[in-house]
Amino acid sequence: MNPVIMPPMMDDQATDLRKLVSSIRSVDAAARISGVKSVAILSGKGGVGKSSLAVNLSLAMAELGLRVTILDADLGLANLDILFGVTPKFHMGHVMRGDKELADIIYRVGDMISIIPGGAGLRDLADIDDQKQAWIINRLSNLEAETDILILDTSAGIHKNVLSFAMASDLSLLITTPEPTAIRDSYSVLKSLFQMAGSALNAGMVVNMVKNEREGISVGERIIATAGHFLNVKIPYFGCVIWDAAMMDAVRRRRPLLMSEENSVSAPCFRELARKILEFKETPERSDGITAGNSFIGRLARQIAKKES
């Protein structure tokens, strides 16, 4: 993977970020397993650029020396492979059937980024017997020792699997655009998450495809104000991604923006978003009693158990 050159104006920020990354990487392996940062990327509707954001966010974090794993959890329209321009032969469905080990399906994109193709396999995770479920979760747990950041590109909407992934993650990042239907649907997702997590909700807003930063702030504040009024919860605004024709070109070429268009107006947005995520401090304890120190896999196992009970 070719290195991405950071603009000079971001050198100071990059230095601070590398110090932060260094502190993360200095933690011993046992601590890293129980404290891997996981980010679920959600949206109320399709077409808001959720997967492209997940891909470029992973690249922005890899620039900082973080080992990033992206789990393609979009059960209906898995497309991370297309955006990266790769063609994995296997996916989680093969692991679910026992045909492959997790290590067999992981697709490396350069030295710092790995993709776990999801396919339909993850959809069945809650429907298999306890023994097979424990077997799958154990293999996913092994993954956490080999990555610093786990990013989940989920399906659009409020399917129960999406909510389970979100509740298991350290942070749920809700993506919308200025389009009225996208704003409405993003609030519906936010409301569903709040009903599950209560005031301990760890979520943030990102407004994609904006004309300028002012528009992003305006849309974000509107959703945040509505959530504050009707749900009595404060949701942080993580920023926006400015629309750029280069993004659409990158999708058509099947080569992510941060691997090909270093001077795009969108590129600094992804790097700023990466910074805010790394600095995010989750609530000390979830409303369901799951502590912030637990791993994503441990939380996911509990969410599945709750659905079955």
C-alpha cells in the first residue's frame, strides 16, 4: 500500500496523534485483548456513503501506525471488497459452516489493514446452537489480540443484528447526509439505540457529503438538539466530510480516496475524524452492566444471549 502524504498544516496534529497511538501500542498483549477499540458505522438509510467512510477512516488510522481490521457486517449489501478493489475468495459464511478457520478468510490490504468479509454468515450467529456459537466467538476473540482498531461496516437501518453490533462496540458512529430523509432515518436509529442503552449510549454524529463545514454543523446540531429534547441525551458531533467529485471517481476506480487522491478536500476530514475517535472517552459503564473495559466480542456474546432469552 502506498503511503499517503499528510498536508503540512496537519503536521502538529499528526505528531500529537502519533504520541496517542504510541501510548495505545505500548500496552501489553493481554491488556490489548480486553481493551481493543471498536467502532460501529451505522446509518438510517442506504446511499449516505457509510462504507466509503469506513474504508477511508481505516486508511486514516493505518497512516498513524494502527493495525485496523474492518468487519463487513452489511449483511445484505456487503461491498468493502469492491471499494478496496479486491476479491476475497471466502467469507464468514465459510467459517460458520466449519469449512474455514477465521485466519483463512482474513484478506490483507497492505501491512496495516485487514478485511473480514461478512456475507450472510453473521446473520446466522444468533440462530446456531450454544456450542457452535462459543466456537465462533472464540475465533473472533483471537482476532482482538492482532488488531488495534476494529471497524464494523453495518447494514443500514435498525435490524436487530445492527443494533447488537452497535451495542457491543465502544462507539456507534451514526452517518447521515443533509438530505431530509437521511436526517429523519438517522434519528430513528439514534432513538432505537437510546431505547437499548439509555443515558449510557456511546454514539456520535457524522454528516457526510456536505457543501461546507457550516452545513455539516447545522445538520448535526439539528439532530443533536432533537435528541436532547425528546430523548434527554447529549450526542457529540464528530464532524463532517465535504463532498468531493474525487470520492465518486475513487469508487468507480475501486481504489479508496486516501490511497489515490491525497489532495482531495475530503481527505483532511477523514484524518480529523480519526483523531476524534482516538480521543473519544466512552462512558465508564453501560446501562446493562457491561463495563467499558470489556472487549467487543464479550459484549457481542452478551447481546446475543439477551436476544435469545
